[in-house]
Amino acid sequence: MADAEVRGDVRVIHEPADLRAACREARARGLRVGVVPTMGALHEGHLALVDEARRRADLVIVTIFVNPLQFGPNEDFSRYPRTLPEDLAQCSARGVDVVFAPERAAMYPEGFSSTVRVAGVSEPLEGVHRPGHFDGVTTVVAKLFGLVGESTAIFGRKDYQQWKVITRMTRDLDLPVDLVGHRTIREPDGLALSSRNRYLDASERQRALGIVLGLRAAAAAFGAGERDPSALERLAHAEIGPRFDSIDYLALRHPETLAPFDGQARDRAVLVVAARIGKTRLIDNLVLGEEPVP
Ligand code: PAF
């Protein structure tokens, strides 16, 4: 097939039309299609999503595209790690069937002028600190879903707000995709896996653990009955504040809408954080009352 090659056991597709055809053919043969959308620089967090896709589908597709639309002008688009050969080797080792790795011009050809925007849940938190970010995410994910068609898509819950925004979009637009939110994969010391962790030097890596300590402190208090959002945020801040250079947000929110609580938190609440060490911005979260303490 034109514009596709096979690396190891993985078929690499670059053209959107070829991805659409591969998915159609698979479904015509009665196969279930599973897709893991990524921006590459794959790590065990992504590979856990691949394993989940493999459990649920017969044809497993990983998409690898550093989507320019979701990066702001002062963000790390140009320095974002691009490691396609290593990514393909990892996909092959993990039994991925197809990698879709399009060029920018294939996804956004001359004249491209559409945006998918989800109101409400996309607006606080990341929406404030990365204006336009979620429009870029939902636009590219809607395109990917349009190409792949009926399928199951797996996303990591480390990007908790992204997960909720994509869930809203998929429901609102009746996209034929079943969504699965996979738990956050962490290092043994609790740090959430992220492609951006590779920017951290050894001392920054140590300081980054402040987030884990903060989540743990809040989870312990929540477990002991504390429901005051400010008190829980203060406990987390005491660990994160001194170790990070700045905090974009650290907030206890409603786990579905990401709106602030009007008064006390209920039996489930998500603590979300975005904080910076040097030029590196890390995000993490924990759903208190639901997820185990990291
Ligand atoms: O989570 C990511 O890696 C990206 O935001 C996604 C969903 C692949 C869209 O570019």
C-alpha cells in the first residue's frame, strides 16, 4: 500500500486515507479496533494504554503526532521530544499492529480552518493557563476519531482534564468511539510518568516528588474526614510550594465538571496540580475517595 511501510511487525501509516482504509478493512473482517492517541516519546505510561487496547481490541493502533495546534506560542512545541525510531521499536515489542505517524501537512493541509471547541469543562485550570490548548486537542482527536471510526480509544487519566474534555466532546458529537480512561502509571517513588520528565536533571527530579508528597498529604487528610477544599489545598501546597519554582494551579475540584466546590467537598473530589521546575511544567492529579494513594 502506498505511503505505508512495515517496521518489525508494525505497519507504519503516514496518510490519513490509509488509516481510514486499514480500520475499515479490519472491521469488515470482524475485528475490533483499538486506538491509543499519543504525541510519541513513548514511555511505560503509554505502553500500559497499549496493553489495555490489546485487551479490548484485535487491531491495535498507536497514533504519533506532535500536534502543533495544542501548543501555545511560548510552549515547548519545538523542543518536545521526537523519538519515532525508538517509539516504533517499543510499539513492535508491545505487539502494536499499526502506527499512524502523519506529517503536519497531511493533518492540516493548506486551507484547513476548522476548530472543535468544548465549552465548560475545558475552561478552568489548563484552559486558563494554556489558552487554546484544548481546542487543539479536541480538533486533532476529533480528526483521529473521524479517520479511525468505530473503535475503543484509550487515554491516560494523568491528563485528567483532557480526559473529561474528550469524554464531553465524544458524547456531544455522538462520535462512534468507546472511551477508556486508564489509571496514571507512576514510578516506584510515585512520580507520574510523563514525556516531559526527561527534561528534569537529577536534583529537579527529586524536587518533582513534591507533587507526590502533596497528593499524599491531601489524600491522608481526606481519608481522615477532611472535606474543606482550602484546607486540603493548603496541605498539598505545603509540600509542593517549596520544591517548585511556581504553581500554575493547585485546586480541589468536582471530579466530573472540574468546577470549584460550593462549600465542602463531597465523597469524591479531584486534586489537580500544574507546577513548574525551571522550564519544565508537570501536571498530576488524584481523585480523592476513589484512587489509591500514590
Ligand atoms: O495526550 C496527548 O498526548 C495529546 O494531547 C493527544 C491526546 C494525543 C492529542 O494530541
